[in-house]
Amino acid sequence: MTTEARIDASDENQCLVTLGLHGYSSGLWRTNTPCRGGRRIFENAWRDADSCYRWIQPYEKIKARGLPDNIASVLNKLVVVKLNGGLGTSMGCKGPKSLIGVRNENTFLDLTVQQIEHLNKTYNTDVPLVLMNSFNTDEDTKKILQKYSHTRVKIYTFNQSRYPRINKETLLPIAKDVSYSGENTECWYPPGHGDIYGSFYNSGLLDNLIAEGKEYIFVSNIDNLGATVDLYILNHLMNPPNGKRCEFVMEVTNKTRADVKGGTLTQYENKLRLVEIAQVPKAHVDEFKSVSKFKIFNTNNLWIALSAIKRLQEKNAIDMEIIVNPKTLDGGLNVIQLETAVGAAIKSFENSLGINVPRSRFLPVKTTSDLLLVMSNLYSLNAGSLTMSEKREFPTVPLVKLGSSFTKVQDYLRRFESIPDMLELDHLTVSGDVTFGKNVSLKGTVIIIANHGDRIDIPAGAVLENKIVSGNLRILDH
């Protein structure tokens, strides 16, 4: 079942143009107050990077509590929300990113529905799926939702807002009118996933779910294949050991060098705060990326109480730092986008908590390098969930860097006759015009570099272990 809940687009867009004009006249776009606030928070975080840890629980401690006999009744209080506003353009695909095939021809959306249906069938529950679409993804997503009409998952959608891009020089909206067609198409943008609170509330869907007895939402990016419903975290929320429920839980995990841009938690004015890299003064960016100084980062897997969202929305009390995101459009026009991050609202909720979860709960697919990992034998697929293969001796994920020849999904698929065996791989770097035959095995550290004008074809059945393959096909020990 698919239901769309949304406010009238013409009213919304008219309000947004008015907002843009007001922003110009009042000097809103000119202020750098959010940046100053971000600087203060960062400076506090830098002085006392470990101060937040009294609000962060290790996942092992939460899991050790076990599960109650009535876990089905607990599950019936949950709603799964997936952030579905992004397009697949960065991977060379048209339409919503959630419709890209990632494993055995299953899309991100297919896997999400399979996960929730498995829960509902296993525990005889009614956990619904809610998709927050953007104007970029809404139409195509609604068309594809028909294929799930016979699954045991109720699916609802709502749209995040549509904001006008601001001319960096004039500080005025670049849209000529409120339409989204023709020249006006690139004049609008979805203002970040922090928009979820207002759009969810305005859609009417929030009230409907509360009326049905739902109490918590589990929010995550739809391209994070590790973001599955965790019964131990849900039980901790519904049955807290101290009797006081958390209104907001953020899953964090240990930072590696691959995660240096991820936001981190800090304590500021006796509240948990999220610090994003966009808020960090340029002079301190390298310090922010420090793995030793800031040891954890935000996975964007969030558990939030529905009643708290409603209360804060009605009081207009959700406070999120504004991220100023400069962009250059195809025609060369420099514009500004004002965005917010969903996790930044953590300071507005009562009794917020961070949970340091295993790395397996953070498995994003942002590039074809990520796609290679999840398509490989490093993972097994069961009921829509990916788990690390038991044949992998190390729990860590290999570092994979595919060059620009692999950026687009279509090109990436063309270059692999079959996905290589990667169970013993530590590091793979591929650059230039490279193709892989069937049943190739990659082990240890493998670096393959085809010089400009050269082509390297890795033959079928090849086993590369700790090798450097250069443009003239010399194979050297690494």
C-alpha cells in the first residue's frame, strides 16, 4: 500500500520565494552567524574531544541486555524512514539513486523492502516503510512502488521542501517564478535531510502514525546497506534500564582514514552536538580529520521519538545550524544553497544518546568502488541484509580505489566480466583503461595502473597477490 502525504506544492513554493526575498531584505543570506556558532562548538570540541563519551554507550553493553519475550509488541511501535531524495548522477545514472542495482539485480529499495518484510513475517508485526522523497525522485519512486503492492510492507511517502537557489552576487533567488520546468529546473534544490522534521510534520503523516500507536522512527540513508533495524537498540529505547526514555539516539562508529570527512559528536552547553566538516574553520580542517583526536563519526543512523518531533515542531524549537553550500551551475552561475543536517537537531531533544556501533552498520554505497565491495564475495545476502562472509579472516573492509574509467555504473560493469574473488584483499587501486576477465582473484595489496594510451586486460583466472601491474604489463612483487 502506498500513500502520499504532502502539502500543496504551489503554496510551498510561493512561501519559499517569499522567504528568499525576505532573506535578501533582512540580510539573512549575508550573515555568518552559523559559521561563528560552528567555530565555537568546534573549538570546544577540540579542547575536550573526549567530553562527549559519557553520553555514548558501547553497542556491546546494549546488546548484552538481551531481548524481551514481547519483542513483537516493541517492533510494532517502530517506523522505518529512508532518506530517498538523492539522484544517481554521481555514478552516471539517471533517476533516483535508490533504483540502482547493487546486488543480484536488487536495488537499494528492493533490499530495504525485503528487510522489513522479513521482520514483519518473522515476528508477525506491522513495521511500515516511509520514504522521504525530493522533487527530483518523487515521480520515478512512486511509479516503481507499484511492484511492492503485494509485499507485507505498508509504504508511505512524503516530499521534502523545494528551496530556491540564491545568486551568490545579488543574494536573490534565481528562479523567475514558482514553476519547476524549462529554465527554472535548476533554480531549485532540496535543502538537506534536516528538512525531514518540518516536512514530515506538515505532511500529516507524523500525526497519522502517532494515532496508529507508533512511537519511534529509525532514519537512515537509503544507500547505507548496513542500516538495518537493530532489535537491541530498539529494545534499549523502549525499555531503558534507568526508566527514562531517550528522545534521540545517534549511531556512531569508530573513524578510519576513509571517514575523515564524517561529522562527529561533541558536548557543548551540557548537550550533545553534531559537528560537521562544513562548520569547521578552514584553518582547523586537518585537525578535524584527525583519527586520533576525533575517534568516532556519525553514521546518520538515527532513532527519534515521534512525540518529541511533534512537540518540538509545534513549539518551533528544533534548532539546526545552517550549512552554506556554494555551487556552480552548468552555465557557470555561482549560487548558494542553505542546508541543514538531520543529525544537527540532536541538541534540541531531551536525553539524547550516542551508541558506538560495529562498523558493519555503516556500509554506504557512494561510488562504484563501494559498489564493487558489496557486489563481491566479501558479503553474503540474506533477506535483504548484507553480512560479512565468514570466509573473510579479517573483519575490516578492504580499501578500494577505482579510477575515473570506472566512475559510471555502466562503464564499471563493462570492465568486469565477473566480480573478482576479494576475500583476501586488503587494498586495491586501479587507474586507467583496465578490464578484468572472469574468475580473477585479488589478494593482499594490488595496484593496477594503465598509462595514458595503454590498456591492461587482466586475464581470466588470474591470481594477483601483492602485485603491481604497470602499463607495460610487468607484474612486480609488492
